Amino acid sequence: MYQPLAELLRPQTLDEVYGQEHILGQGAILRRLVDSGNVPNMIFYGPSGTGKTTVANIIAQQTNRALFKLNATTASTADIKEIVAQLDTFLAPNGVLLYLDEIQSFNKKQQQSLLEYIENGKITLIASTTENPYFYVFNAILSRSTIFEFKQISASAALQAVNRAVAFLEERTALKAQPEEGALEHIAGSCGGDIRKAMNAVEVLFSAGQPENGVLRLTLADAKMVSQKSALRADRDGDNHYDLLSALQKSIRGSDPDAAVHYLARLLEAGQMQSACRRLMVIAAEDVGLAYPQIIPIVNAAVDMALKLGMPEARIPLGDVAVLMATSPKSNSGHVALDSALEDVRNGRGRGFPRHLQNVHADTHTMEREQGYQYPHNFAGNWVKQQYLPDDIADARYYTYGANKLEQSAKQYWDNIKNK
């Protein structure tokens, strides 16, 4: 029976798990928990191919628990009841270790069906998810579980796994692998931190290879072919998609054009151009803002051009505005002012209007004078002092001029007029 290479080489001990030293290294907390045998309910959170299932298997072996596996995308409440029926039988004398993959796919009722048994200890739950558990797992489960984050495997750790896979296949096939310079490194770097993908790529290279005199050449071109686009993690509704958008915005906000175009490139290569366009428009108003207000129509025009052109030409105007915004002065004073005003409005402050600001129901100057409204354009500098905010917040101040040149120029202009 065929078994994938990733399954054949699945680690059997914690020491063989790659890239999770922060939780599994000597002295790390998850390692100490497993070694103690007192394993609590846990949620493993992280990208696929980072060892979540493998660690659950090792925990079951080391704690002598009966291991049951369910995938929440296909399992039902009936499957849970079937596991519960085996509690306190010779099939599960020490209780059950339930590994529930993709727990975010279980609805609230399905998750709650586990509560009684994880509370009394008859079921130890190890749930895994590629999505943020604080968004997708219900509080009742979260409060009874310890969350461990599995991080994306580094290229150096992935290379160790690739080398192990090559050595294993050399022994199994009795062939001597001759990797071209950079071939194995390319697989390790392009697998996106997913060991399973790296193993699959090595297996394909061996299966499709044409050995000569017992030597199998592993070329860089073949390595690129079998691992193309495998490093992209940008599911439209997944955490990584929003992580990329967040990284793009924070890089532009932090005035780093190199990081900005890097994250933009990852979004475009993953086919997420529209999401990138929306986020670039947000950045124009939120982060560059009043320091360079012309940026808003510029970015709007670039986005419009990109959507009309489509890829690959769309990358040109989008790259331009990403660099332009990253190297532009920054100000968030406008939207901070509005957010402060919104807080007052939501808290019930600011009632009614000053009488002189109310709508006039007849187009006559007489009624305007009766209201007490003073028309600023009739005064020097087009300004006259009068109250505009409601009486209960008449002294509120929401806007503070930013430190950039443009806003400071506006401040100086109005200070000169208003102080006369």
C-alpha cells in the first residue's frame, strides 16, 4: 500500500519535530507538559505542515492514551457520541485523547457537546486550527484549553527535513542523489514553511527522475517546477491573507518601501490584487492623510488603472503608489479627529445645534440675521469668531495639527488670522 513520504518520515519523538523549539525545545513549556504526562486540553494554532498532528500523535504515545482523530469539516455530533461510548471500557482504560482537526468548522452546539467530558478529564482535547482561535473557537472551549502557537517553519529547518528525505529515498531506491547547486535549498525555501510540501516535492523529484548508472540528478529547474508557488499563503478568508494586508499597511506606515513592495508582491502573486487595491486606498487616507492630501486622488487613479489593466501590467501603478506612500510624510490627524468625535456622539454628547447654525426655512437675509449667524465671507480673512459646536461640548477639541510641513503651514495661517 502506498504511503506518502511525509507519512513515512513523520517524527516519532519530540526531538525529531522541526522548527518548533519555542514550545518543544529542552525546557520549553509544552515539552515539560508532555514529559510530565499531565497533559491539559490544548489548542494548536498555526499553518498547515508545521507539526500539529505529529505532536498530538507523540503525546498519545507517551501518555498511553487511546487516540481518536476527527476532522471537524466532515465529523458530526454522532461521531463524538461514538467516542464517548467507549469511555471507561477496555478500549480506553486511561481515558481518550481526542485530536480534533480544523475545530473552527464545528458550530457552537458541536463544540459544547465536548464540554462535559473535557471538564471531568475523560476526554483530553487537542484541537488544531489554522485560523486564529480567539476568533473561531467558542469561549467555553477556550477557557478550558491552553493555546500553543506553531510557527511557520524556517527555511533552515525545512532544509534539514529535505536532506533527511533525500537520504531516506537514496536508501530505499539504492540510488545516489546528485542535487544541483541550490536545488534542495530552493525546495526548502519555497515550501512556505510547510514540511509536508517539501517532502512531497522531494518525492516527486525522485519519482520523475531518470537515473544514469545509479546516479539521480536533482536539477534546480525541476525543483522550481515541483515547488512553484508553494510558498504562497494567502487564502482569501484566512489569517495569512489578513496578515499580509496588515504587514503591507504597517510597512508603508513605517516608511519602509522595501517591505511595502515585498508584501504587495506576495499579495499580487497570490492573486489578491483587489484586496491589495482596497488596502492601498485605505492607507492613503489613514496613514498619509493630511500630510499629503493629494495622495488620495493619486492612489485612486492608480487603483483604477490597475483594475482596468489587470495583471501583470497592474503591478506597475500599484508598485508606484506603494513606494510613493512609503516615502511620503505621514499624518493620521484627520481620522483621529473623527474617531474622537464619534466617541462623543456614541456616548450621547453633543445635543442639538447652536441656533445660528440651523437651517433657514426661507431664503432671506432677514431670518439669517434673526438667527444671529455671521457670514464668514463678509469678514477679513473669511473668518469670524462664533460658536459651531453644540452647547454641551462647546469647548471640545478633536483635531490636533500634525507635525508635517503642510499641516503646520495651515496652523500658522489660521493662527495669524484668528489671533488678529
